[in-house]
Amino acid sequence: MRREDTKLKRFFDPVRSDLGRFDLLIEENLFADSKLIESVIDHLLEKRGKRIRPTFLFLTARCSGYTHEKMTEAALGIELIHTATLLHDDVIDEADTRRGQRTVNAEWSNMISILMGDFLFAKAFRMLVSTGSPELVERVSFTTERVSFGELRQIEESGNFEISEEAYLDIIAAKTASLFSTSAASGAILNKASVEEISRLGQFGEKVGTSFQIADDLLDLVGDPTKTGKEVGSDLMQGKATLPLIYALRKSTSRVRGEITGILSNGAVPEDYARVVDFISTSGGLTYARDRALEYGEAGLELIRKYGASEYASALRDVVYFTANREN
């Protein structure tokens, strides 16, 4: 039986049967005639994450009434793309741990992590083609392009501590929120719903995904490594300016701003971490980011209010508030 965060139980419960089919589909489709691939897949499935995107897809489809017999295949295709990007990210970031376990690049090698990511990309699109929906394949293809674009833009802006909040939001919309958007819209796309409905659900997913990434960036500053599964401060150490820092720098005097950016630009070391986080906190950056995460989540919920009250709508509200206040 999968271990689950008890805080997420209400989120999972309404689509428990959908998740059961999702897990079965993984077992049926992820293995290959290779001891190496089998070992890596076993490693990935050992701590496969919270299944946020598949669950989000199922809840949104059922909340809006756009269920479809192929939505499990759509969910798996999207989750495989997400996992593939993580394998590549870990190589780029030279990460040793994720979700509390060694990364594939640390356990095997960068080469294997990259090639396994490619393998999962290929599996994902085979799965998406099996849905029989060219519209969904097109949407996911464009989304994958957006994710890559967002990652490249983030690298491009590395070390730029003058980045605007607008530019930051554009980057996270591409690299993170776009997969949430496509997850939320998948049921409507499979059902050939109107352009208006697909757009509404896509916007809902994008806002929740933006909330999710802002909260994730907060965890990099104040998260508990035993819960997040990664070291705190990694974004700062890599020169990534996230919303809490962007806000704090914007509100600071030129002298303090110069001092903080000097620390970060010269290659911040762990000893500097407490100083920078204290600056962000006292400047209101942590509070501002939490408020923005909640604001995006609530704006998303407004978009699905028209579908009425249901256990699925209630669970989606739960995930929005969990996302904005999560600890891992």
C-alpha cells in the first residue's frame, strides 16, 4: 500500500478508483526487457511522489463533468513527461537527492539519467497517442515545449537579481503551471468540449500551478529537508531569484540591496544562508509570497465555481489551500 501524507487524504479519496487504474497502468507500461531499465524504474517508483498532476486531472474532469475512458492514459502521459523533466533537471542541478532518496544521476550516472528521461518522454507520447485524440497530443506537445522554454529562461536569468516579478511569473507559468493547465484541460479536450470550456479549465490549472510553484520556491527558503527531501537554499546557491527574494529586494534600500545581491553574486555559501533568509523574512518577502500563492489558488477556484458543489470541487479547494501552505 502506498504511503500518503494524511493531509492529502481528502484530496485523493474522491478519485481513489481512478488512481488505482493509474497505478495499474504504470505497472503494465513502464517496464522493458532490460535489467538496467527495470532497476531505474524500480528506483523511481519507490518514492514516486504524490501523484499531484494525475489526481488534479481526475478531480477536474469529474468536477466539470468531462470524464473520459482514456483520461487515465492522458494522466500517465503527463506524469511521465513531468518525471522525465525531473531526471534532466537533476543532471542540470547536479542534485544528489530528490524526495528523500538518491537521484538517478547520483545512483547511476548523468548519462543514464538523461537517457532514462528520453525513454520516459518516448513512453509518454506513445501513451498519449493511444488516447486517439490528436488535439490532446498537440496540446501536450506544446506544453512540453513551454516547459523546456521555461527551464531555459530560468537558466538565462540565473544570477539576475534584478529580475521583475512579471518575468519570474512568466517563467514559472511555462516551466511548472503549463503541465497543471494541460492536466486540468485534458478531460475537456478528450470530450471535444468547446474552446471556451477548454480555456476555462486550462486557466484554472495554470493558476493553481502558479500557486504550487510559488509555494515550492518558499520551501526552498524555509522548508524542512526531512519533509521536502532536498537541501534548503539550493535555489539561492544556484543564483535563482524567486518571488520572496524579488519582493524583498524591491522593498529594500539601495545599500541593503547591494549588500544582499553582493553576497549572492559572489557565490553564496551556507553560512550566508541565514543572513539572506532573515533579510527576506524581515522585508516581508515570505508573507508576500504566501499571500500571492493563495491569491492565485483562489482565482483558480473562481473559474470552476460554475460547476457547482461536489466532493470533487471540495477536494480541489483542499488541494489549493494545501498547496499554498504546504510543508513538502
